Amino acid sequence: MFACIVEAPSGEKSPERAQGVAQVPPLSVHGGANLDGKVELAGGSVEPGKLVPGEQAKITVFFKELESLDQDYTVFVHAEDADGRMQRFNLDHRPAGGSHPTTQWKKGETVKDEFSITLPPSYSSHRLNIWIGLWEPLTDTRLRLRNPEAVKNDGSNRVLLAQVPIGG
């Protein structure tokens, strides 16, 4: 079984870790996913733009509120081997480190959500798919993707945030 470390928001990186990843530019993520007419996944980034097993990467996502949310949603994140051979990492968390629940978001506001992923040192895949969306745990309901033709998705209201290369 694999383990992932999740932090939201992430803390300071040690100087030696920062030097190890500084050479790989961040992977920019374009948004546009409309989640139930209430939230737009506006964009984000993965830094560094190439993951190294055993190293930490910071993921930043921007959500723009289109309409008021009457429930507190959780950001669900599923990190999966792009070839489907490895176990999924669930990185579900409260937006903005739990400091800004979705019921407190204001129409037109953009909320920055940061979290980290650390792949196990033994991770052997060459690419990682990062799927994302908003989910209400009590009813086990995801906000529905209204524009599936505009963004990469799996047909189950999961938006492909990024496909990140993995290497040493």
C-alpha cells in the first residue's frame, strides 16, 4: 500500500528540497470546468512540473464562485497512475486548509487552494493523472460537470487537473 502526505496549505520547504526542484518549471493548468453552475475550476499549477518519487510537489488550484453554495463541499483529489496499474491516492481535503468553507465563499470570489503530494520512493509509473472536483461527504454527491466537452474528464464528474510526468 502506498502513502501520500497531504498538507493544505503547505508549509515552508527546506532549502535542500527547494534546490532539488527549482530546475523544473511549474506545470500550468488551464481551467474552465463549470461545476453545477456554482463553481468554476479557474486554473492552477503543479510545482515542480515533473514529480520525483520520494519528493514533494505543491499543487495550487483556483476556484471561482459563480453562485452561492448552501453546503460545505470538500475538494476531492484522486491521483492515479495514468496507465491504471497503481493504486489511487485520495487527497480529499477542505478548501483553503479548512479556513474558508464553501458556504462562506462569495459570488465572484476566487479561492486559492493549496495542497501537497509526496509520492512513495518506490513509485514506478511514468505519469500521474490528477483528478479533481467538489464533493459533499454527507450525501456522497459530487458537483456535476456541466461542460464536459470543454475540459478533460472521466464522465463521473472528475476533471483532469493535470497529467504530470514522473522521473528521477
